Amino acid sequence: MANCDELIICEHCDCVFERVALAKHQTALCSRCGGVLQRASGMPIDQRLALTITAGVLWILANFYPLMTISLQGQKNSATLWDSVLALSVGPITFIALVAAISIIIAPIFQLLGLAWVLSFALARKRAPGFKLCMRWLESLRPWSMLEVCLLGALVAVFKLAGMLDVLPGVGLFALAALSVLLIPVAGRDVRELWDLP
């Protein structure tokens, strides 16, 4: 029988398999239910940590710089992500503002902070304090982070308003676009391989 460290359990159907070495871009699937058992880690920890820190800087730019500036007859107005959440909070749709704040502001930053915390210790081949809790949070926050939906909405707004007003995309919009692309390989990737570190 294999050593327990060499076993992997399908999280969907609890079937037990022996862990295999995977080549780059390979994925091991459960033969019973087809769920993903493990993915090959295509990115070293130091690169992933560097991209996580870069994503954190982009999050700051996306949240504190205007997404767009609109002008009409000499009057200018600009809006940040926070302004969009505050605008939603006025009136009967306050709950939507809360969901928007969680999915476009809070979940991504907690995801990045948790990942940076775990990866900074993993770089030294150590487990971070609160590792189990942090890993559970990373797994729970992944579906809540919806920056790409926000980016799509912002781009639709830019194109719709461009026919009626003078619209100038801001630093925040470019940072949001870069952050949405960067979160896919950084935070959207499987973090289960970090459990295997000593």
C-alpha cells in the first residue's frame, strides 16, 4: 500500500488515488466522477509571489484612480470603483452595493493578501502561521472575485457613453484590465500544491 503522503482524495466523490508526477500543463482527473485531482504546477513559487505583489499594486491603482472621466460642455466628472459602489448604495438596492463591494473590491484584496502571506512562507519552504485557515479562505474567495465582470461592465459603459459624451479612460480602467488578466494565473490557479510543502 502507498504511503499516505502519496495518496490523493477526490474532493467530489472521495475516491482515493495514488499521486502521480505530472508534466507541465497536465491535469489528473478522477476516473469515477471526472473531477480535477491535481494540476501540474507550471509556475515556481517566487514567480507566483512576484505576480501576486504586482497584482496588489494594480489593485491599489484600480481602486484609487479614476476608471473614466466624462466631460460635457466643459464640465468634467470622474469615477472610481468606490464611487460606483457608493452610487449603488443610494436607494432601494443597497444589497447590490454590498455584493458589488465584496466581489470587485473586498474579495480580490483578501485573495491577494492571503496568497502573498502563504507564498512568502512557502518561498522559505515553511508553512505560514494560520496556513489551514488561509488555504480554506483562498478556496472560498475564488468564486466571489468577479473583477472580469466589473471590467466588462466598465468597457460597455465607456462605449455606450462615448456616443453621447467625451469619455476618457482613466488609469484605474487600465489597471483593472491588467489586474483581471493577472488574477487568472495568480489567484485563479489551483493552490492545492501548497499543501504538499513541508
